[in-house]
Amino acid sequence: MSFRISSDLHEKLIASATEGERSLSEEIEWRLEQSFREPEIATKIAETAIVSVKESVMESVYADCGSSIGYEFGRQFGRAITDKLEKVRNYFPDAPEPWYRDIIQINFLIKDLDGVDKSITEYIAAQKARQHPSDSNVFILYLAHAQSLGIDTSGLNQEEVIIKVGEYYAKKEKSQNSE
């Protein structure tokens, strides 16, 4: 087999072959093999990183919140991320690149992640309300979430905070649908 390459690339290959103590032919073969292995390695690294981030988030949230609510939020967050990544894989089954290298898949994932915090908060609040209907933690959870959204909660009671959060998301959804 023969092929043409630029003199600049030829010099780089010779320098790399010398550094790696390989012949020029071995260097070319090694580099070609690496180009086929790179996607496999990158996919494994990304999947391992996702699992690690998920576990880390769960542990950090539990440590920061010091309660089962924080742990549950972290667990639900990890589950949501995993579900959304699986949705990307299913939506783009024949994608030539993994999701983290394809801007279309990344944008799909980002758009799909929008609202995850709302759904997790609502899930946990509903769960807490079922377990302890009079528990003030539900209000605290909604209050913290409203404040993280930039909603002024001063002087509002529980029902008013819940309404404000609902209005925020209704407005956000309306603006997204109009785009």
C-alpha cells in the first residue's frame, strides 16, 4: 500500500516514531489503530464519569443537607440524568458520534434536562406531604426552590409560594413554546 502525505506530516511521523522507538511503518500502524480505539475509550471514560458524578452528587447533597431529603434529591437527580442520557441514546441510535461529541445530541440533552429540578422538587414534596401532611419541611423545600429561581418569597405563606413557583414554570413553559 502506498499513499501521499505532506512533508510536514512526514516529519511529525518520523519524530514521533523516533520518540516511540518504532519504525515509520509501525508508527503509522499504531496511530491508525489508536484512531479506531479512541471512541471506545472515550465512551467508557464518559460512562464512568457519569456514574462517578451521580454518586458524588448524591453523597454531597446528603452531606450538605444532612437529611434524607437531601439524599433523596441527589438520588432522584442521578436517576434523572441517567434516564435523560438513555433517552439521547435511544433517540439517536445510529449517531456516528457519542453524545458528548455531537452538538445536536448535547443540545437535545440540555433541552430535555430543563425542568428536571422542578420535577424532582415536586416529587420529593409530594412524597413528604404523603408521609407527613403537616410537616413544615415541604414548605421549606418549596421555599428554597422558589428562592433558587429568584422568586421573592418575603412575607408569603406556603400556598402563595407554591402558586408563585407554579406561575414561574407556566411562564417559562409559555415562553419556550413561543420560540
